[in-house]
Amino acid sequence: MLKQYFIELLEKDKREDGRKPFEYRDVSVETGVIARANGSARVKIGNTEVLVGVKLDVGTPFPDGPESGILMVNAELLPLANPNFEFGPPSKDSVELSRVIDRGIRECHAIDLDKLCIKAKEKVWMVFVDIYPINDDGNLLDAGALGAIAALKTTVLPKYDEKEEKVIHKELTKTKLPLVHSPVMTTFGKIGNNKFADSTMREEKAIETRLSIVTTEDGNVSAMQKGGAGMFTADDVIELIEKSAELGKKLRKLVPSK
Amino acid sequence: MVEKIHIKDKDVIVPGTLLAEGLEYLPSGKAFRDGENIYSSTVGLISVKGRVIKVIPLAGKYAPKRGDVIIAKINGFGKFGWTCEIESPYKIDLNVGEISMNYVDLKNSKLADYFKISDYVFGEILDISESGYISLTAKRMPYRKLVGGNVIKVSPVKIPRIIGKQGSMIKILKDSSNCEILVGQNGLVWIKGNAENEAKVANAIKLIEQESHHSGLTEKVKAMLEGK
Amino acid sequence: MGGVGGPEKLIVNGKRLDGRKLNEMREMEIKVGVIPNADGSAMVTLGETKVICAVYGPKEVLPRRNLDSEKAFLNCVYGMASFSTSERNRPGPSRRSTEISKVIADALAPAIFMEKYAGLEITVIMEIINANAGTRTAAINAASVALADAGIEMRDLVCSVASGKADGQLMLDLFEPEDNFGEVDMPLAILPNTKQITLLQMDGMLTKAEAKKLIEMSMKACEQIYELQKKALKEKYGSEKESE
């Protein structure tokens, strides 16, 4: 019933809240909102609100990257934001959310992880990006991804005491996290043959399938993820890549530049 | 015995507020008596009529009462009917004898022929037993299965505003959209028309929900319905 | 408590390290209805401590083994976001957060008409977004307002504040250095209209006279907190008219 309703609207190029198919709701990005975090952001897309905090620590590198820093992206879907989320081990949704946002940042090497080595094979910086939805009205993916990049862009390294070999969390340096790219994610839904961007919670109930695309500032694609049990044609994908670069450009303007 | 009233008509109060002292005052709605005093148990609006101090709740989930007109959603099959959910934590039963004035023959048909899971029903709370068993009836007009259309959810506290004084607001919504609109006291509203008009009405209802306590609401709603 | 290192003095010239007087609370801000999906919600800021609370309920009890046929199952969950602390906090419950969840439930239950929700569940989720001591008291203040926002029937709101001793002096609302290096920390919660205590914890050592003084100091601060809670609720619900 709901699907039919949305299809009827989309065929007239309309969404329930009056938006055009590829129009985003009001988006706002605020950084530096959490004092304890090394970098933080609060993103609102319509009524969807997400908090992202970046915390740094020092640890041993992975054996396949002895001189590289470590990036870990984690989304916590607490029942705070949506009564259908459950406490307990990460759900499939939260794992997918974490991994897709991670891919978007990692694949284009947005963070120059090689600059995060303190002592080869022994000590490197670990960057933890934690994504906490506060209210879920759809499109947590884009809100989380935007928040992640905004938080990373404003992240400052804490002091590292080489002698004691520990991080002094309360003292900050003036060194910013080495960020070389600004990847932005846009997620598209499909109902019937109609594609649209930035779905609300109600639209997500009717969506058959979705495609998230991450583009960097030079218009290149750095990650893609299809979700849901429906299908896309090759033409769909090409069209959406184009749209993603366009929309991504607008969203990127909200992220603080160097 | 000191008789004192601490609030006045149309005040907005928080839970635990001392409303009045003295046994001659009578609590109503979400006002309760403790000893000689009357307090409010929820965030609410005060209505004082003589000695009766009533707290009209401004927040809270729907609590079913006999005779309430509601929109229920079928969520299961039982032996003699269906179970429904009504945006309230209570379970509601719809008995096969309450869906039609005619006899329903289950030997030659099955429950799913009449109502499937996720179907919506427009009905009335028939009975609430002492043990908490709540039953629904949909056999008399205008009660029925709702086919097609769009169901949206609003805070049950806002339903009177959506209906308006003597139905004035809902008339504006119906007239300007050519949609059928049914309002459940449990906070569900069914809208049926073409998709564009359904969306228009849904947005207007969201506006009423958000702006219910501001003045000039009727004008804003009219403007929204004409504009979009 | 009484850790190694830390500032030499916590009180200099009668003023605390953040400039406060001994019986002064940090600035508190309360906002109601911050999570549209929740039945009730609130955000409380106490100095740098920030907590967000969502209330869902009354609702069906799941899993069924939690069902209590005589009263509500009050499910309180206190958590700290990983970025809320100096060193990253691993997400998920800890022994500390489990205990705090329980004492918070015990602090809120007396205010709620629990019997009216027999067989049902009320879920209260409190997440600390930024921690600088006083987190459980801020969480209780937020939860109380969020419950009211959800329309849960209550006898009263619940107000909470911590007091304690540092550098030998009794003080109100300890912040981080005082909490870490002081001698006593005593969180307390009350029903403001009857002044009954629903939360009381203490660690450290106090004389009877000191304990009495701290309780009085906290009760007085709760009066201020009650005013802020009322104001926040009225900001959202105030000026409701029955009809236009």
C-alpha cells in the first residue's frame, strides 16, 4: 500500500514531503560539539540526527602495515534513536553501516595513514570513528558518513609522551589529522523503476533496494554498496554515479575545508 | 481545614504540581488526590469547573476506552478472529462475529479472506473486561476494512485539534483535497485520494501536530493546502 | 578517589579550579523533546557533562520473562558513548554502567505510578555524550523530564545532584578533578515536593555533621534543578490552548 503511494508520487516527480526525487532535506553540520572527543560532528538531515566522535590512541600496527596508522569505524545503533534497534551485539544493519562508511573513508585513502607512524612496527596512531545516531528518520548512511568526514577534518592529535610511551589525552597538540581527501556518500533508493536520494524512515519501509556511492572532490568514485533485495540496471548505476558527484559537491561544502 | 487552590484555568503544569488543598476539591483527568491535596500526574492543561479540577494530559500514549472510535492494524490470527495493534501497548481482539451484520461462515471460508495481516480496520472499542481483554467491533456502518489509502501516525493528544471545533479543521482538510479522511482517537489517520492530495493532507496534519499551540493555525493550514 | 598525581590544590582563595564557590552548582541546561522518534526525550548539560535521554513506553514487555503482573518493568540503561571520556570508552555495558543503571531505576521508580503500568515496560535510555563527573545525576535529571515528556504518570519529578568533600572542604556538584582527587563523592536524588530521597550513594569518609550538611546542601540545589526542569517542560508544552 505504502509502495504504491510512493510510486504514484514519484511518477509525478514528487516526494511525500514535497521534495523532488534527487533533493536532500535540510542538512546541517556542526563540528567541535564534544569536548572529550579529538574531533566531533553533529549532522542533521531533516529529522535524522547523528553524532560522530573521533578518538585517538596509540597501539601496535597490523603486521601487514607496520608503518601505517589504524582506522576503525564503528556505528552504535542504540534503541535511543529508533525503538526497533536492540541492545546487544551489533546487528547486521549496524555492521553494514559501520563497514560501508569505513570503506568510503578508507578506499580513497582519505587519511594519510602512513603519516600516523610513531615507531615502525611498534607504535602507530589508532583513529577510532564512532557514529551514534540520535534520531533515525532515514538515511543514517549519508548522515553518518558526512559526520565522519567532518569530525575527521577537525580532529587534532593529542600529545604523545615518547618516554613514558603513552598518550596524554587531555593535552592537545596543534597537529591536525592528515586528511588528503573529502569523500562524501550519497545513498539512493529505488521503488519500482523510480530512483531518489535521501530517503525518510517512511520511504525506507517501502524501498526495494538502495545504492550508496562515495565520490571524492575530484569527481571520482571511491566506494559503492548496493543494499536490499532489489536490482539496479547498469544505466541506473551510471546515472546515479553522475548524480552522486553532483550532490556530493553540495554536501561537501558543509564540511569545513582545511 | 484550609481550602486553597494554587492554579487557575488554562495553566500548564508538570507532574507533581500541588493543584489544591482541601477535601472539597475533586480531582478529574490526570489529577489525583493524596491525603487532603490534589496533584497532577502528568504534564497537562488545567480546567477548573466549580470544585472540579481537571488535568487534561498534553502527552502520553493512547489508553483505550469503551466506545472510542479507532483505526486498528491486524497483526495476527486467533481461533475466532484476529488480533490487532492500536499504537498502544494493549492487545486488541477482533472477533469474527464483529465484522459483519451477516453471519460469517468459517467452514467455507478462512479468516484471511476477510482480513489479512497489515490490513487496517476502522472500528469502535466494544468492551474492556476487568482482566484487560479488549475487543473491537466493526460491523455497523461506518466501520469497515480500510482499502488503499495511506495511514499516518500522530500523537493522540493532538487528535481533537485535527478534528477541530465541531469538525471545522477536518472539513477544511477534506474540502481542499478531495480525500476521504478518517480519524482514530488512537492517533492513526487514514487518508484516501490521489497520491499527491494524500501527501498534501499528511503534511497539513503534521503541521497541525507541530503548531497546535500557536495562534493562526487555521490560516497556516489553509495556506499550505492551497500552496502545495 | 584520592588518586596519585593531580593538581596540588583543588581550592585556591576560597574558589574552586573552575572559579565556583563551594556551594555553587555548574550551569545546567535542559531541553525537552530532542528525539522525535522517542515517546519522550530530553538533553541535559551540566557544565561540560552532557547526557541525552530517550523514553519509550509504556509498551509490550519483551522478552516475556521480564513481565511483572503487578507493576511496570522499568528498564533503565545508562551508557557512555565511546567519545565521551578522555580515553576512548569501549562501547557496551560495563560493571559500572550496569550498577548505575540499577540505582537510576531505583531513583526513578518511586516517582512513577508503577502499578498503573502493570504488565508493561517503560524503557529509559540515557547516553552520556560528554563526561565531566556528575553523569548519573545529570542522567536522572534528564530521565525525569523525558518521562514527563512521554506522559508517564508520576507523583513528582526527580531531581539529582552530587556533593562531596575535596581538600577537606564540603562542596556541591564535583567536577572531574574534584571527583578524581577529592575525598568524598555523594550523589543524591529527591522527589522535590515531598523531599524524599530516592538515590543516595557515598564513598569516602564523613562525620555525621558533615553528612547532614551535604544532604542539606544537595536538597537546596535540587530546588534550583526543579525550577529548571519545570521551565524546560513549560517551554515545550506551555501556552497550549484548548482550541483556537
